[in-house]
Amino acid sequence: MNRYNKGISTLIFNRDNVNDLIELVNEVGDFSNEIVIIDSSTYKNFKLIYNELTSSFKSKVKLYHLVPLGHPEPYQQYGLGKCKYEWIFYIDTDERPNELLKKDIKKIINTKNCDAFLIRKKELDKDKNLYFETHQCRLYRKQKAIYTGNVFYDPIINGKIRVLEKRYFLNHHFEYVENEAKSTNKYFIICAYEERCSYLHLINETKNKVFLNILLKVYFRLKNVKLENELSKTDYKLIWLFLLYFLNSIFYDIKNGKIPNFRFLAFNFRYSLKKIDFFFKYPKEERVLQLDISQQIDKVGGVINYLKFNNDKVIEKINRKYSKSRHVGVRLFVDLLKYRHDSVDS
């Protein structure tokens, strides 16, 4: 028996995007049974948000304040736990659902037999022309979803997933992405502790692809690499990025009768090249530590499990400890990872 109320909880994470958040809440207010907001704004902005939204949407808005960690992903499972309705609609403050999606969303969850939907997300340039599009899991049953907390990851869905029809979509203005490019170092720092990869990890990850697995083993033997070591910069670009991401994505699309999204692949490829170069700006000792943390995160199934953020009491304890600290954002996130690593090793 389903233990959740029938309806939709809209889940939003925010940090200091006051106007965007208020506008978004007005957009989703009609179809949402509740709107759960996990906010990491300054006290001044949080107060503005609280005063505005509790007066306009008092019966629907549930507002929580947590210290910022530089990205919302570690708090996603916490936010999910605060939702009381069967279906979750997850949306960012700089995205907007199109009118048809808003109109039909309740009909969609009531008439289509599945547990989650991939929704088309349109990236629009400053002239509102389509730059590229992706599909992301933004509408799903609460009981079927688990978040890992790793940056840019969709939830893991234990159930049937469908791609929603093209007439339903989210708009995201690519000018936001272009502006964010100035602060991508924040994400690169996060990825340096979550995504570092050893040669052995690649072998384990390709076990179900026999030919590729054999090819990698031969290549590694010819190079005479130590499997426990991190990939070299060249091998990150050649194997991790070009072979396992770029070519694999193209072959996967062709195999499934789809035209590869070359514009998105090119954007992601350029972004990843910059990320790899950033990885190697760290001194060797720090890179070794980051690889060890990445492997521990992978072993337990993600950042949320690693930091024990699947326990509300842990999050609330951190919130109390750092609520008045200036040492927040990515710096705090990295420190939490290192504290956890030290506690595992001790």
C-alpha cells in the first residue's frame, strides 16, 4: 500500500536567487500540492524569501534553511525526505516549465503507468534560440527514487522510466550557463574529490563490455601502469573522455535509433577537457588524497552515504555548527570530505 499522499511535491533548492525563486514558486503554485524549498541563502535573503512566500503561499510552502555547501546535491535526499506527496517534481530556480507541462502534469502522473519521467530540458541562448537539449529525470515517485549526492547526477529510479513527449519541456536560458562558466572552478573542485579515476576502476567498470575490457587491459599492460594509480592526464582525455564518454555516447544513440546530440556532446567535451586540466593543477600529494576519497565515495554509493547525509540528524548537527560561520560553500564541503576520510582511516 502506498504510504504517501496522492499529489505532487515540487522540490526546489536555492541559494540567494531571491527573485528567480519567487517567480518560480508562482509558476508551479497552481499544480503543486506542496512546495518544499531547501534554501542556503544569507540570513537577509532568507528573511526576504520567508516573508514573501509564507504570506503568498502559506498553506503550500515548506521552507528549510541549511548552510551552503557550494552545490545542492548533498542535500537532495534530505529534501526528498521533507516531501509528503507521492510524486516529486524537481526543478531549479533558473528553469521554467512550459505551459502545457503545467496544465497536464497531474493528468500525466494519473494516466501513465510508470514510476519516473525524463523531461526534455531546452538550453536557450540569449536570443531564446535552442542551443541544445537534454533529458533529465525531474518527475518521479518518491518511494522509487534515491539520490547519490554526486554533482549533476539524476536520482536512481527503482522502477519503470519513460521519456515524456516532446510537447512537455523545461526552458533553461543558456545565458545562465554562460555566466556560470566564470565560476566553473567551483564545480571542478567538487569533481576533483568525486570523479578521480584509477586504471583498476576503468577495468572494473567495463567488465560487461568484453572487447573494450580486453583492449584496456592490453593497453595498460603495454604501458606498464600500476592499476591502483590514477589515470595520467593523457589517459583521462583519451580513454575516460574520448573513448568511454564521447564515442560510447555516439554509438549508444545510433544503436537506439537516435541522432547523436553533437552540440551537447561538444559542449560537454570542452567542459570536461577544462575539468581534466584543472585536476592536474593540484600537487601530487593532494591528488592522491582526492583519488582515495573518490574511491571511497564510489564504494559506498555516493556522497550522501559517504557523509552520512541520509541521516537528518547529521545534517542538522552540521547546520547548527556552521550556521554562523563564514567558512561555508565549497570550502566547507571539501573539509567535510576530508574529515570523513580521516575518520575512515583512523
